[in-house]
Amino acid sequence: MVVLSKPAMEQFCIVKNCKAPTLFSGVPLIDLSKPDSKHLLVKACQEFGFFKVINHGVPTEFISKLESEAIKFFSLPLSEKEKAGPPDPFGYGNKKIGRNGDIGWVEYILLTTNSEFNYQRFESIIGMSPEKLRGAVNDYISSVKKMACEILELMAEGLNIEENNVFSKLLMDEQSDSVFRLNHYPPYPDLQELNGRNLVGFGEHTDPQIISVLRSNNTSGLQIQLKDGSWISIPPDQTSFFVNVGDSMQVLTNGRFKSVKHRVLANSIKSRLSMIYFGGPPLSEKIAPVPSLMEGEDSLYKEFTWFEYKNSLYKSRLSDNRLDTFGEM
Ligand code: GA4
């Protein structure tokens, strides 16, 4: 079993064990094979900014191939894994998240999906083949991106936007600034120390991009925040995908769709492995509400490019409300 080195507990974020551990049974379920899914999708994005997808078309083989590469990597000694770090911004990271002092009970690999990531970092790591890893990541991402685009097209249809591919074109663009992340949350066995509270694996935040598509193994931990501020635990499901509305989508829909606040709590028994595709626009893209959604409405946001948003987000802490800076007064 791989454990992260024992931290000074005061560095970590610990949360009260409220009603959250009861698994929530009301996660909206979107069946991509059903023609009426666009209406349910819109409702889910307005209410939760979050839903679960079945009949997604991503081959199981791609998921298991990438999962086994990830398990192989995360099972290695820290000194080997560190050869693929630091995440500057891409590569292996351990506990430190971002640049401004956030930490979590997590280790991860962050990759870009457009420009060439230098897989040579994995060359000298025992038992890893950069080519095999690259192949597994590329097969997985191209299939998940296809599903994400299908979902984005359904969202646009559900919002009665006539313009074709208004959202999906942003991900299809060769310059799409998308990110891929493999997160490993080792079990945290020292529960007595926590007095029934929970150690935070990945602190609360919203995703800055347009859409995020997550697949995890069967270990719980993911929680989302409801509109009333309460946290609910999402039952894991390794055969489905979970989708988050990101900050950029909230802006594109002039606030109709909600960028969902979420976090991951460490598990005391099992490790959690998740793979997340963050679909972002090209850097030069203006992030502004779609004109046809603006009839009789003012924009809730100042105009900004994805490049400007990224610059500001890397100066922020994980839990900051990053869209605040861009809200119209
Ligand atoms: C959250 C979503 C993605 O995981 C991520 C994260 C990024 C990072 O890990 O480098 C950030 C975080 C995320 C938002 C605020 C900044 C940047 C950590 C952090 C404290 C890759 C992303 O795009 O934004």
C-alpha cells in the first residue's frame, strides 16, 4: 500500500462530519441514448451544475488501460514518482495544489491535452513506458472529449440556441486549452486523530473551464455543494461519468448554468483514483454570454478572454470565488 509521508496535521484542512456522509440518491441521471436527455440536462445544470452520464460510449478498454497505467505509476516509491514532477504547471504533484499554499491529501499527474506534453519525464521511471502512457491518455481523452462535445451540443439545443456547435466548437478547436488530471487519494487510516471529522483530499473549489468530465473508481469521497450551501456525498460509480459545469459555462449561459462547488474527502480504508478531463476554450477566446441568451438581459459579467481568466486564477487560492472579480457591478 502506498501512503503519503505523514503530514503535520495542522497544515491540512479538516471538515466537520455533518450530514454529508449519507450518500445522496438524487444525482440527476442523463442517459445519452435517450432523445429527451437535453431537457433533463438543462434542468440538472440549472439546479446542481452537476449530473451523472450513462450510455456514454467511452470504451471500457480505454478506461481500464489508463487506470492500470495510473495504478502502476502511483504504486511506485515517491522518489521515482518525483522524477515526473514538479507540476510546473504540468507533471507529478504531491499534496501541494496550485501555487498559493493549498494542500490536500492527494497526489496527482497534471497534463495538457493540446500542445505536446513531455512524456520523456516518465522515461527513467522504473517500469513506466512514456509511449504506453501517452497512448493510454490519448485514447481516453479523444473518446471523453467526443462525449463532452455531444453533451455540450445537447446543452445548446436544450437552451434553444440555434447557432450550431456554439459550445462544442470551443473544445473542438485545435487550440482548445484543455487539461487532464489523474488524482490518487491514498487512504488515511489515522481516524482517531481526527475525532470523527474528515481529512480533505482536494479542497472546495469550482472548475474554471467550460465542462469537466470525471471518472473514478468505486471509492466514495466526492461531495458537491447545493444552492443552500449544504454538502452532499456523491455515490461512486465506476461505470458512469460525472459532469461538472465550469465557471466559463456559467458565463456563457449568463448565469443560467451553475458552476458547481465540489471537494473530495479522504477515505479511511480505500484509495480513490479519479481521472478528470477539463474542457477549456482557446486562450484568445472571449468568454461572454451567448448573444441569443441575452435578449432583454444584461450580461452579468465583464468581458474577458480565457487567457485573462487563467492569469487571474493562478493567483487565486483554491476556494476563492474567482468569477467575483469578473462580475458586473
Ligand atoms: C481546479 C481545476 C483543475 O484541477 C485545475 C486546478 C489548478 C491546479 O491544480 O493547478 C488550480 C485550480 C484548478 C483553480 C485555482 C488554482 C489553479 C489550483 C489553484 C489553486 C488544473 C485548474 O485548471 O484549476
